[in-house]
Amino acid sequence: MRSPSRKRLGAWLLILAVVIVVGSLAVSAATAPSTSGSDDDSTRGATIVGMQSEGAVAQFGANGDVDWVERGENVDYFDVTKLDNGTVLAGFIAEGQQSCGEYEAPCSRTGYRLIDPKPEPRIINEWSFPVQTKLNSEVHDANLLPSGEIVMTDMDAERVFTVAPNGTVTWEWNASAFYDAPPDPTQTDWLHINDVDPIGDGRFMVSVRNANQLLIIERGQGVVDVINEDTERGNDENCKANNGLADYSNDSAGDVRCGDPELMDHQHNPQYLGPGAILVADSENDRVVELHERNGSWEVAWGVNSANGVGFDWPRDADRLPNGNTLITDSRNNRVVEVTPEGETVWSVDTGIWPYDAERLPYNELLDDDRLPRMNGTGDAPGVSENTFPLLGQAHAGLSYVVSLPVWFQPWHIGALALGIVFALVGGVLVWSGRRR
């Protein structure tokens, strides 16, 4: 190829790279819908948010302004609950710790913290235990029981347990009693048990994320009910993905307990509305759904998958409020929204990176409460989301953990940027080589 031809082709590739990158970003930003939305309801209480990647617990006022924030170093926060004495109970994990027990320092420690927001936010108490790694070993949820015990999830050993005020573990349920367990659950993200809620005396609802299932567990008895029971072996690959469930017993069937991903797929933070009704953040399906039990099976009765024209991206918490609205933590869009039964957004706040849990005060997360309205087909029941480009989706998820991406920035933008970079590199080489010739 002659030098002028190389230079000409290289110049066109450089121009094309600029058009692809600038055009895709500029058009998407210009046409993005507004994400703000707030009515003038003066009775709306404050909202407490636990933010994972941001490493903070913050309270937002009714107008969206920050009332206070407690920000830690090398820490992730998860579930948050305001207690009657005004302190905030928060699940957390912190890395770079020196008190590591049987593990080599530095390690991570996970458990719960008590935060007193007044006069200045500060940690006044902590109960934690060491884990080898920060990733997928966290206590995602901690709740105060009437007995004074704290019930928690443990994703490292995959268990649910209670701790007395003196720090003694008073009860635990190990998932290996129900699921086919690996030799050492701490070496793999096996079940990712991420939520436990007390729903009666000694009775708990537990979210087993990697199995697409919710369990009802009773102290002294174990599992007494399964929501989204495994009825079809064709679902197994969904639960086996990303080193999740496996046939560790190597039996001839090769089956695992995996619920239907079209009902809920790797869910977070279910809310027990009462017998036969559960609200759940259906995370991998990018929607929030209310499930009802009918004739012994569970089905979607109501749902929502967007707010203010922006589709949810990995929602991880949903709470039904007494006014009938639903408070939703839209994690990868870095926002918390309140939507009506019809899906209209009446309140929204931009948070830090990767909010995990949001609680509207003074209610927190109401469970099996007469004030909680149920939906009976009053809204849409959105279908499951499909990830057309899984590699781009994974790249987008990883990027969203370290930087705050605008809501209009989608996985396909990463593909456009990569293509633009390739064209720019090839074009630059052609122009340079043409000049040398």
C-alpha cells in the first residue's frame, strides 16, 4: 500500500474512532431521561442508606439533602437499621485488620457495628470475627431480636447465627445441613446467604442468593419451608455459574437445589409481607417483584423494572411502605427511589457508589405488619432481563464498583469505547507508517 493511501486510511480510522466514542456518549447523555423525582409530601421521613463501595452509612432528608454520614476506611457497609435508642445497626466488613485469630495478618473482619449519629457520627460498638478475604465473606445482614440477641448472616461459612449481648454465639444453622456442601465453604462463594429476617418467635426467612431460594428456618428444627423450590433440573446451570452450587457429593444424579430463575434470580433483601406474600429485589432480573403463593406455588403478582424512565440495574433492596409505595435501592445506578403501585416515581436520591440497603424512617423494614398493603395485579409484572453481551455486562459491573457511572452509561458503551480505541490505534499506526515512508 502506498504511503498516501496508508495515511488516508489511517486518518479516516481516526475520524471514525472519534465519531464512535464522542457520538455514542454525547447522544446517550443528551437523550437520557431526568432521574430526579420528588413530590411535596412533607410527611416523608428520612432515609438511611448503607453503601457498599462508598464505605458509608448516610441519612438523607425528605428533600434529598444529607443529614449525616459515617464514612469508614477500607470498609463496606450493607444492611442498616435504626434502633429505638437512635443508634444505627449496620452489617460491615473491613480489610487490613491485624487481629486475625487463626489467619495470617492482615485479614478482614466482618460483623456488625453500632453507629451513634449524634452529636457527630461515630462507631460506639462493634462485634466481628476474622475472615481470610473481603470478597464474598461479608455479614450482609444483622437484626436486633426482642431477646437482645443479634441475628446475622455469615457468607464466609454460609450460616445464620445469633449473638448475645455479651458476644456469645447462642444459636446457629449451617447451610451444609440442607445443601450439598463443598469440603470448605470458606474457600468458595458457595451460597452467598445475604439476608435473614425474623418473622416469628424463633422463625426466620433466609435468602440463599446462589440457589434462587428463600428458606423458612425455625430454631431447633431447621428448614421448614422453601420458596422457589427446585422442580426442574434445567435450572441447574443458573445456580452453578460463577463457582456457585455444585454436585459436591458426586452422586449419579448430579443435581443441585436451584430455584426457577424466572421467578427470582440471585435475589437480595426479601421482605415478608405476611403469609403467602413476599416482596423481593430480583437482582439479576433487574426488577422488583411481589410474589404470591397460590395453590401451593409462587408466582409474580406485581413488579416494576424502572423508575423515571431508567431501567433498574441490579436492585438489591425493596421495602413496602405503609402508604403503598415501594422504596427501592437501585445499586449500580447509585440511587434510591420511591415508586407508587403504578410505577410512578415520587422520590429519588443519588447516593454514593453501590448502595446496598435503604430504610425509610420511622418504619425501617416492616415485616408481617398489618400496615403493609399487598398488590393484587395493580401494576405490571415485568419479564426477566436478558444480558445480550455477558462479557460487556461483567466489565460494566466491575467498573461501576470503582467509579460512579451515569445512569445512561450502559454495557454497550464499553464495547463502543473499545472499538473506538482499536480504530484509533490502527489509524495512528497507519498514519505514522505512511509518514515514515
